Amino acid sequence: MEAAGQSRRPRVAVIDYGMGNLRSVSRAMVAAGADAFLAATPQAAEKAEAVVFPGQGAMADCMACIRRNDFEAFIKGWIAADRPFLGVCMGLQVLFERSEEAEVPGLGVFPGVVTRFPSQPGLRIPHMGWNEAVFREASPLTAGLNVSGEPFYFVHSYRVVATDPSLIWCETDYAGRFVSGVRRGRVLATQFHPEKSQVKGLQLYRNFLTLTDR
């Protein structure tokens, strides 16, 4: 297997659906070894070996942008085909059935509901800053990471608290344990921002790129 960024630079589409921290994700992907480009249409994204779906802001706005730019069927089809996919922050939340934040349904790729952190004394909302993600098990996707607790950067007010246990890739503790990463085959999504997580975030992106070698 060739190391990403050395002999080969996988083509990675960063979906440009009208919102999200697109350019910072693209720059981080390039630093990790990808030939990354912004894809404003499903037709452009189809030319990629892997897709990254970054997101931020409100659930209703995100879903409206996805549907307005015709990305709903593309994302569902790409994931159903088990092609390399990485959702980031809101890019994780929209994969579930619905969120308490909005009345609009999510993409429904995974079962589960996204809920707001509870209001309680001493708890800051949004959950913002560094916190540890604890991975369920070691694998090539955790190469170079501390499985028992690796700090990543979070910014969010809503989180996944329950889903199919087989989907859970990593968890984080804030007002109780919540799902901070999911995985099914070559499909990943994280609540934290790898592009804001310095060296370890780039390592996670490098690990993701190895999925294009299969």
C-alpha cells in the first residue's frame, strides 16, 4: 500500500453546498496528502475517490442547502455504495433521522436522533474547545492516535446520544457520554473538527485517505 501524499495523492471532493468551513477543510486535506477540490455539484463530486462533507450552523439551514444544491441523493447513493466518505461536525448530525434543533428530517442514513446538551449549572453551551475522543478499538483508522483518549477540537450545541451501537467509532464525555464519531465500512463522521485539531487531526485525515487504496 502506498502512503498517502507520497507516490499518490487521492482525489478528494470537499462538497461545496453553500455553507461550512470549506477552505480550511480543503487545506487540511491537501496537507494530509490529498488532491482536494471543492465540488459545487454532484457531477463534479462524482469524479473523486473520496468525499468530505463539512458542516456548521443550524440543521434546518444545512438540510435546505443540501436539497437546494441537489446533494441529497448523491450523498445517500455514495454512502450506500460504501465509497470513502467523511462527515465533519454538522456533516455527522445530518446523517441521522432528525434533530431537536429543527422540524426538518435529516438524511436518515443512520438511525438516531440528535439532541441539545441539557441546561445545567456549570455546563457551557456550546461545547467548545478541546476534549478527548475515546475510540472503541484500534484499527488502521486510528493509526498514530491514542485509542484510550485523543484530544480534538469541538464546537457544537447538539449531539448524538444514542444510535445503533455497531456504528459508534468513538465517544466523548460532556454532560454524560455522547457519540463523537461513527463508522460503517468506509463511511466515517466526526462531531469534532479534525482540521482544527492540529497534528492529530491531520493524522486522522491521513488515515481516512488510506480508504481510497482498497
